[in-house]
Amino acid sequence: MTTPSDAVVAERRHLINLAYRLLGSLAEAEDAVQETYARWYALSPSQREAISSPGAWLTTVAGRICLDVLGSARVRREQYVGEWLPEPVPDQADGVADRITLDESVTMAFLVTLEAMTPAQRVALVLHDVFGYAFAEIAEITGRTPAACRELASSARRRVRAARPAAPVTRQAEVIRNFKQAWETGDIDALVGLLDPAATLTADGGGVVRAALTPIEGGEVVAQYVAALATGAAGALRIVERTVNGRPGLLLQRGGELAAVYAFDVADGRITRIWAMRNPEKLRLWLG
């Protein structure tokens, strides 16, 4: 028999999924959910019994906490060394797949698009379009009217639609595999052919390791940049195919140590964007 306490604990996976999409960081998501439960258990037994839907209460509190974190995160990211990217997650390892549902709403392309939105837009879009919450419920979290939340989600949705449609997973896997082979052999011409002429590569080193501080733009420039990585540092290079945020990606290893996780966006048979996570603080899920 399921007790009220069991039902509350069972909400944890939903809350983690929500918070990760809102914050782009599993570590921050876990902290937000921990704080949500701390507030729940800080209530008196009579206060908890008076809540008709604990799940809705937990979601509302978690959403408000994430909204506050997003507001302060903008200040922190202005001081961040280089480009800030969402924390990539694997499809397996450390039980990540049991915590995060890997669908289109966690692809790196989608999370990066969310980063360009205001915190309120991000919350409205994710809660409504991904999790199916009504605008009246979202209004309680954001402190705005349902009509205002509807407009926030609409404007956020336009940003998402402005992006080029992603290739099917099987097609992306084929392109990434060809890119891996060209990278391993240092075939610049093949790399250029696989990259959109306007392709960009964005790296996140967090000021901890060396990484390009600004996006690298142009297919030919990106091709030369990644080719140089294969020869520019000591240690045997190994490139491994792995799923990154539910999409085909690559791991770059040097001397048996993980150096970077690469996520890609593919459209019309070519790579349009590459995201390289080099910050070791955001690679903890990939180690071991």
C-alpha cells in the first residue's frame, strides 16, 4: 500500500527532470530538489495534511526555487570565464538514465536555446510545453497572470521554432560517425564537407582548463581547429561514440583520460553546431 510519504518521495524523479531542464545543470537541479524537500519536511504534520496535492505543491516550490536560481545564475554567468554551456548527461552511468528522461527537451540544442531566454520565459515554456502544466498553475509559480504566462510561453516557443529542424537520430549518428573517422585521420577536406559553411564550435572550459573563450565560426575554421586538437597536445588521442543528452555525440580521450564531451546539432546532412564540454566540474557523470 502506498503511503502519503511514499507518494511524496516518488515525486523526486519528476522534480529532477523539471529542475534539470530549467537550470541546465544536474548538480544545481539536485540542490534545488533537495531544498524543495527541506521546505516540505519543515512544514508541521497538520500543514502537510492540509495540502490536497503534495505533488503540485512540490512542483510549485521547485519551480520558484529554480526561478530564483536562474535569476542569480545570470549574474554568475556574466563572471564566468569563457562560454557557459549546459552540463551534458550520458544515457547510462551513475544511474543518470534513471533520473533524467532523455527526450527532445534535453538535447543540447534545446537547452542552449533555453539559455537565451529570460528565466520567466524558460519556466513558462518548460512547464507548459514539456510537462503539460496549465497556465493558471504556472502563474502561481511565476507570480504573473495566466495570460502573461501564455505570452511568455508563446514568445519562447518562437525562439525554439526559429532554430533549424534537427536531423533524425539515425541520420545524425551517420554524420557524427563520418566526422569521427575524418577527425581520426586528420582529413580536413572530409571535415569541411561534413560541416555547414556557417558552423560554429562553442567550448566550455570554465576557466579550469584551456578552451576557446569565444565561439569558433565557419566550417573551414572549425575543421582546422578540431584537426589541430588531434596533434596539438601530448598523449594518444581516442575518440569514442556516445550518446550525449539523448543524441549521438563523441568523447575525446587523451592518454586514457577524458578530455571533452562533444554534442552536435545536424541539419540538412551537415553539422551546424558543436558544443565541447571541457570543464571537469561538469564532466563528473562521465568519469568512471
